[in-house]
Amino acid sequence: MSAQLQLSGVVGGYGPVRILHGIDLTAAAGSVTALIGSNGAGKSTTLRTIAGLLPVVAGSISFDGRPIAALSTDQRVDLGIVMVPEGRLIFSDMTVEENLRIGAFTARARGNTAENLAKIYELFPRFLNRKAQAGGTLSGGEQQMLALGRGLMAEPKVLLLDEPSLGLAPVVARQIFEIIEELRRTGLTILIAEQDVHRTLQIADHAFVLESGEIALDGPSDRLRNEPGIQEAYLGL
């Protein structure tokens, strides 16, 4: 697989506070790439920097061979880099369908809104009869699915998922991971930061371990699952 998304020596953070200290990361086209690490390791900061929500202080980010560090968040979405943030952040007072339609704000996606809505309702059939229901009345798991559906409405080429199972009941979290696997089978490139390390390593092709804003270890997920340090630190083995 060719590298669709690549970070080289990326330094970044929040204002004068540096969180990332030279991140080198590659996400191959059509793969699931995982970011794992303890709280505060820099996982969310990495995703937010890729999405353009935080600036690149040093280093470079390229997408399909094109430098994108100087592009705005909107320009990156136009290219196909879409983030589903931690905490879902849906519009509580808007209906399910209104929330979904907001995702199709790019010129590329607007022309396919009806077709993409049909795909979302096929992927999340529970929403088919809840189009007019306020997003805030959904359960936590349903809100996460709605946020994921909204991201898909933008027709992403790379989907950035920040802690998609956080705070969800185990049965609902399992459904989220099943949906991610289904999306992967469509050829979508996915970069996921997730606190459920065991399940994430099961669905990912490659994983990067962050420690204090640096890549401490990376490799194929099946190999990392057998690394004693990973088992001890993250899998409780």
C-alpha cells in the first residue's frame, strides 16, 4: 500500500506549550492505523494537528504527496481529511437528519447529499425512523454513531477518529468497532486514537505508540499485541 498520509518531524501543541516533539507517522491508503498511549501522550493533539485545528510549528504533513501543513481546516476537509472529534459534539437541538446534512458542507459532498444520506441510513438503520428526532435525545452510543455518520457525509478519504468508544457501554463500543471494520472494507483510510487498546489493535493494520509526545514504538498491530511492554502497559497482561 502507498502512504496516503505522512507526518515527518511534526512539532506542535497549544500556543507556547509543545505537546508533540517530532512525530513521524505514516497511514497507508485503505488501512486502519492506530495511535495508542496513555492519557496526555499526544494522541488527540496529533489528530487535531492533522485536521488543521492546531498549527504545525515544525516538520511537515503530506497527503497523497501534497504538503498540507499550510492549509486551513476547511481546505483539508475539501481534500478529504475529516475528523470525528472526541465527545461527539453533535447539535443537540437539531434533528438527526439536520445533523447529518451539516456534514455535507463541502462543494464535493453537497452534490451527493441524497445518495450519501441513503448510505448512512443503510449503515445506521436505527436512524431511518428517527430522522426528525432531536440529536440531544439520543443515547450516548447513538450520538457517537450520529457523529460518525456526519463525518461520513463529507465523503472522507481519510477519517480521523478520536476516542470513538469513550464513555460507551461495552456492547455499544463493540458495535462502533464493527462499523469501523465495515468502513475499512470499503477502502476508507482510518486513523484512530482510542483508549480501548486491545480492541483497537485487533482491527488496526499498524499502530504507533505515543509517549510524552514522541513515537516510542510502532509496527504491525499483530506484532505489537505480543510485545511484553504493550501487554503490560495497556492490555493488563
